Amino acid sequence: MKAFNLPVTRTANVYQLGEFSAETETLWIVCHGYGQRADYFLRHFQVLDTDKNVVVAPEALSKFYREGFRGHVGASWMTSYNRESEIHDYVNYLNQLFESLKPDFPAKLKVNILGFSQGGATVCRWLAAGKVPCNRLILWAAAFPEDMNFDVSLEALQQTNIVMVRGTEDEMIPEDMPQKQFELLRSYGLTPQLVSFTGGHKMDAEILLQLDSGVL
């Protein structure tokens, strides 16, 4: 049996809150978690002021029915099968998305990149590729992937503020994970900010507002 790879063109779903203007201060690129859809995930960001924020939510390319053969559809950034090709594909996809947005950028635009759950590993690998500027990397209910090559990605990470957010009742994220991540990053000279809120494996509107206002 012969196996080979064949690059093809895919159509991606992308959703956006707000429009770029001279008053836009911050672009948020937000990547959903496993089994979610970007349009639903984007609703969490409706609390942000769209006069000064533009929020863009790309949707992962792999779709599936979450139960059986019909009904609610979810998306996944990757699986362990052909993982290197899937990582390569979504990094290229996110790079293309960013380039498509750039013509509308106002001067002095800040860029926040947020990854929730599986989307956290996704944005880490994207940032590590070094082709996107990032003022703030927010890993929400997420951690750096185990295969993260910090020696290669260190220059990109040194240019951004790293924030790690965890719900105190998040059954998906071990309680000691943030501290372990903190110690790992400190070993590379990086100092992440650890943030917690009362709740589980979910987004939290108040924390988002505090991140936006600069309280956090």
C-alpha cells in the first residue's frame, strides 16, 4: 500500500464581532476548545466593547457530529492521527487569516491571542511559528503542549505577556497545573500571570472584562 500527502484548499468558517476603525485598540483572535463551534464560542466575547475591540474567532477545520450521525456539530483542531500535518495546516490557516485582516488594521493596534482548552495548544504552536505579533497570550483552561520547543519559540514568547486562567472547579485541568506551568516558564526566564475564578471548565465574563480594562 502506498500513502502520500496531497495539499488541498479548504474553506474555513470565521466569525467576527466589531469592525476595524481608527478607534479600534485591540484585536482579539480567539480559538475555541474541542467539540465547540466558533460562532457559539464567540458569544462569550459579546461583553467586550466593540467600539475599541474587534474579536475574530476562527473555527477548526475538522467537523464531526457530537452524538451519532446528526444533530449538534463540533470542531477539532487536531487529533493524534497525522498530527504533524494537521498542526502544519492549522498554523498556515491562522497565518492566512491574520494576513487577510492586516489591511484593515489601524495604527498601534494591540493583539490578544486567546486559546480555550484545546485551542490553547493551538495558539501556542501558532505563536511559536513566529509569524504573528502578540501583545498578550491568554491560555484559558489550557497549558503549553508537552511537545512545545521553548528553545525555538522563546524569542516569540519573550515579546508577549502570558496569562493563564483556570476555574477553581475545572475538572479538566489539574489544580497544580498552573503552578507547574509557572515553574516551567520561569526556567526559561518567562513570568506568566496566573488568574483564577470561581467556576469550572468555561469562560468567565468578569475575567474577560478585567483583561480588557487592564485590571488584569
